[in-house]
Amino acid sequence: MNHEESTFLDRRRLFDGLKTDLADHIAETVRKRRKASLALAGGTTPGPVYQGLSNLPLPWEKVSITLTDERWVSPEDPASNEYLIREQLLHRRAADATFVPFKTNHAKASGGASVTEKRISPLMPFDICLLGMGPDGHIASLIPGAEGYDAAADPAGSRKVAGIHAPNAPGSPERMTLTIPGILSSRRIVLLFMGQEKLNVYNDAKEGRGNSPIRDLLSQKKVPVHSFWAP
């Protein structure tokens, strides 16, 4: 299986290119399957893409959306990925989409993992899983060295969702994330990242160097990965 790469001269073109790609795939998937499911990244990077998608004339009423990971804070907290999706995407025309949240009332993310997994399982396999990438090569909240990371990053694991505790993670140390098996429960994975530093990490991972989740993602042959990058 050949993974794809798209590079752009600048970030404006990157966001426009990814917006068009996602819109085309959503429309085509609904045409073929009569519905589409998306697992979407949080953080600040994809915001302009979500804003651009929100007013496109897509069959949003047939689209279900969930997250790739969540910070264990109130959904009203701006650090929440649910908050980002609701503010940036689920308005205007995209308000007709169905959103399935990660956050539960459990004190810890690990306590709510089985509830969330049951919630999102009807959406799997995701038609599109959109991931960002950290400077350490982490994807979703699969943060190397975090408590719970080894089990969540195990490709042979059975859980699709797991709690993670990463003391130095911004926003909240307590996270819920798709596991590697959860991410690979997708028909297509899209990776969005920017800047030379992250490109270096990506290229190392592509060559099998380092010990990051992105390396494992690029080495697998089960699900196609399409990377989008700009300086």
C-alpha cells in the first residue's frame, strides 16, 4: 500500500487543499454508502479547515462526527476539543451533522473509556480519521512516556479508546484518546502538520527511525495515510 503526500507552498493553500479533499471524500462516501463518519483532531491547527468546511453544501445530515482525542475538561472549556469542533465546524450548514462526544462524567478519562468506546463504535470504521502530529511524533493523545501510553499504542490491543495521563501535556494532563487499533479502525487516515521541525520528525518516521506513534502509523499497511504539509 502506498501512502500519499501533498505539500503546499504556504498554509493558506494547505488549508484550502485539505478542505477540498475532505469535502470531496465526504460527498463521495455519502453517495456510495448513504452516510459518512469522521474522527477529527482537536487543537488549533485544523481550525481554518473546519471553518471552511462549515458552510459547504454537503449532505451534513448524513454525517456523524466524533473526536480522535479529548482533554478531560468541561465541554464548555476552550481547551476542550469538543468545544473547538462545536465552535469551528458545527454551525452554519454543518450544524446538521451529528456529533458524538468523548467526554463523560467520570473523574478520570480511564473511567469513561468503555462508555465512550460504546458510544463511538457505531461510527467505526471511520470513513476519515484526521490526525495532527506533535513535535515528538505523537498523534491524537498517544504521548510517549505518558501513563497508559504503552497499552494504548499496542497494535495488538483490543481497546479502541483509552485514558492517558500526561503530566506535561498542555490544556489538561488527563486525556482520552483513540488507541492505535482505534485509529486503524478507519478506511482512510489524513495527517495534517506544518513546519520544518515536524517534517523532519515525519521523514525520520517514514524511514523507520525514532520510536514514535507516527513511525508505527506510516509503517502499517492496513489503512492508507494521506499526509498534508506546508512550511
